[in-house]
Amino acid sequence: MFPYLRSQRVNLQLLQEQASRELVQQLEAIEGTKVIVLDEAMIGPLDLVVTPELITERGIMLRPLKPELRVPKEMRNVIYIVRPQVLVMDQLIAHMKGNVQQGRQFHIFFVPRRSCLCIKQLENKEVIGEFSRLEELTWNFLPLDSDVVSMEMPHAYRDVSIDGNTTSLYQLAIGLVQLQRLYGRIPKIYGKGVLAQQVWHHAKQLAIDEKSLYNGDKGAIDQLILLDRGIDLLTPLATQLTYEGLIDEFFGIRQNKLKLPAEHFPSDAAAAVGASSTDPAPIPDERKRLMGDIGRHKTIMLHSGNQLYAELRNKNFNEVRILLARKVKDIQRQMNVKERSVEEIRIFVETMQQVLNEKNATSEHTAIAGLIDEQLSLYSFNDDLAAEQEFMICADIDKASAYIEDQIARRAELRNVLRLICLQCAAASGFKEPVLSYYKRELAHVYGLEVLLTISNLEKAGLLRIRTESRAYAVLRKTLHLTVDDSVEINPKDISYVHSFYAPLTARLVEHSLKPLGWQTLKSQINNLPGPTFEDFQVQLIGIGGRHGAGATPNESSLLDARRVVLVCFVGGCTFSEIAALRFLAEQEDNNVEFVIATTKIINKHTFLDSLMGF
């Protein structure tokens, strides 16, 4: 159904198919005409689970959850697919009351599970009896690509660190158990951070009833590394310099979709000339209407099914410019049929469709790269980048930054000012009290007293804090080589290329863990990072068995030289730069490893701060 999810060792298409079957079974259990009403948070995730054809071929309509919208009279069943949030329940109730008619039934499918608070809200509003079915769709991890799964929970880190709501940790644990149920027992577990340890504690408790996880042979995944976002708050605040990272920061990638104004691209008619049967299916008008795409925007699918994008996405943008220019020249050369023999022209005609597809893809990405170039040429971007890179090398981090002072005086965008302050705080491993007090005073004076509420949130989340005796970042910057002066952006040799000279701490930890006795060596180096360092082993209850067991069968022994599969799970979100760094490590033959990356949500410097600043 989604070919780009296929993989030899951990085939994430199985996860998608399982979720799709679950939805189809629930829908087929309801007789009569149906309309699915989606809350805004579920519009994108639904596309990760089912194709538009699966919905439309069953005669099912799709509608957004807006109380003022009316459902066609002929629809006998209204099915709400929603996240378990009380605010959504209020919208749902208003929509339901506006669409009541004789013989119509209402149903709710909660994703990934129902909430007691939501049920209580339905009871308090005295409408729970109006719903024929209250079901769950256990979509914990949603596959984004052949090596990435996400829970699509953008507020997970805020929920835990600011609001004290640990639901996302429990849900993440359920997801890890679900992955093991599907792909087999994970024998080795390593982790760092308070939230990571809580997730694994929940997962172990849940697995007690899943005895098949322990008694079965070791599965497709060799190792799990759980990383708490709180151990590395500098990386999500830093500017990403990979192609995919810049697209996300400037324009936003939502569930593999990029929406941009249509005027930047060739007309749909011209693009259709190069369409092939292997391209992603066009989005039906009804789905476009649901997403608000008709007439105003072009939606581009960004995943490994797009061959050119798969080649470009993890590159530093300076290399992307070169690769696109080379691609354009290659296509021009292929399209030039002058001075060709008849046989060469015949071969060209046979491959013309493929060339046209490449031409259209190159045209799209050249347009996107042009839009990125416009942003990169702004003085503000380059000045901000220079300031944050100074912080990364620990230059003048013990006093108020003159650049930040200037930005406050100019009344620059508050979010970006706070980002730079938090980034300096992360590099300094906390401010001296006079420096933090000075920043608070200046921010309140310029932006108003209400900014103190935002600052309070950032303090609760650990982004602003008073320094303790430990200067973890300054020490790790040297011992783990987090900054590389001679980093190469084109054909790089080190993961630091993703930020031009800074290697994400989380990715560096994973890199060191791949070495012999790597985690044991790391334990002493990362003790000054917040939270516990832990490890665990899931052995079989009966016998040893498994791939490396003494009683390995010939078939198992043949796997001894196979590449290790490591599941890296980010608790609280990860960036595209971290994903690119891990993919780079997997490409190095010496590591002999494949990564599957799991996260609560893919974040960037804007979305991460937005989730913490909101009230």
C-alpha cells in the first residue's frame, strides 16, 4: 500500500497495514452510509495509515470537525476520529448537536486510546448516550518512512515537563511493546534521562503480561537506545542546515507533506505530463478540500519514494545546490536529441517518460531550493546563525550577549529572542543568577510583564535555569568533539555537517555506543548530563536461544555477520538534523548498523518553542 515503507529487516509497512486493517474492521462493523469527521490533529495522521482510495471506494465521505459544517442528510452514520482531548470533545458535542436527525447514529474512534476525562466530559454534557460506539484505534507509532516512526504528539515534552501530564510517556511505552509484538523481542536496552527511564519502566510493566516477548526468539531489532530530550536542549534550538531540516524550519513538513503557494511551481497540467504509475497517487479533490489545498497551494510528498528527494534530503544545503545544478545539466544533456543516431533516438524515446519524471522532480526541488536561498540570503538569518555558533563554541557565554541585547532593543520577534537566550543557557549549562535576572528584566521592560509567564514555562521545561557546579556542555564539547573546526559540508566525513560544524549530542552518543564496549565507556562521560544512565537486558525466560545463543541453528548462525538493527527512541521529539546524522552513521561501512528512529514528534526550533510558550 505504501511501498516506500518497505525494508528488509524492519518492514514498517507491516505497522501501517496493521493500523489500516484496524480502521477497516471498525468501519465495516458499522452498517449504512458513513461520513468520517476528523479533528485537525488527525487529518495528517490518517494519510499515514490509509490511502485516499481505501476511503472513497467504500463511499465514505471525509469532513473536518467544524461545528458549523452540516453533514449531508443521506449519511446515516457520523464517525468522529479524534485525539482524546477535552477541548476536542466540546467541538465534537457542538457538531453532533447541529447534525442530529432521525435514524442517524454517532460514533467516536479515539486515537490511540480513550481518555477518562473525555468520557467524563461527555457524561457531564449529558450526551454520552447519543453515541452508539466509543472505540479505540491503537495507532501508537505512525510510519513516516522506511526508518522513521512518530507518535505525532507535538506537545509531549511540554505535557510532561510543564503540565506534569505523563500520558505521553505511558503511550510511548505501549508503542514500544506494540513494536516488539510485531517485530520481536529487543534483547538490549540502553537509555539516558529521567523521562527515558520512566518510559522503559512502564514498558517493562506492560510486557509482564506479554510473555511471548520473553519466550520468543530475538526479533529483528538488536538494540534499543532511549534518549530523553532533556539531556540535549541545544540541538532542537539550533538552526538545521540540511535540506530537509531547512524545508521544515522555513515552510513546515507535516506528515510527509509540504504545502507551498502554487505560483512557485509549474502548472498542474504541465506536471501531469510527467506522471507515472509509480508516482504517489494524486490526492482526490475531497481530501484536498479537507486540507484546504484547492486552488491556493501545491502539496508535495516528501519521503524516500521520491528518488531525488531521498538523495538530497540528508545533505548539507551547500551540497544540495551543487547536486541540483549537476542534475539540471544531466537532464539537458539527455533531452538534447541533436546529433544523435537513429538508434540513440529510439533508446531515448523508450526512456523519455523516466526523463520527464526526473525533469519534473528536479524542477520542483530547484524551486524549493530557490525559496530556501531567499531565506538564507537575509541578513537576520546570517546574523542569528553567527550568534548561535558563537554560543556553541562557548564564546562569551558567561555574560549577557551584546547581540541578544541588540535584538531586544530592536523589539525583534520574541520567539527568536527567547530561542537565542535558551541556546546560550544550554551552552553555558545554566546562567549565573545576575545574567538570568538581567534578561528577565529587559524582556519584561520591552515585551511586557506577560512575557514572565512564558519565561516561567521555559524554566519549568529546563531551557532557562541557574547554573550548578557542573558545566556539562563545555566538557562534552571537548570529550565528544561536539564542535569540529574543520568540518566538511560536501562529501562529509563526520555528522557535524548537519549544522555545518556542530554534531548533535544525541547522535554523538549513539555513534559512541556503536563502538565495542561503547555504552560502558560512555556511562562515565555522560554522568554530568541530567537524569540516570541505565541499561537493561530482556532475556528469554526459558533457555537462552536467540541469534547469538550457543544453540543457534544454521539459519540463525548465517545472520551473525548481518548488520545490527538499532532502534533509537527520542522521548520528547527529535529534529531532521538528528535523523540525517543517524542516517549518515548507517551509511558508514565500519559501523555495520541500520537505524530505526522512533520519536514522539519531529520538531524544529520553531515548533519546539511554540509548544512550550503556549498556554
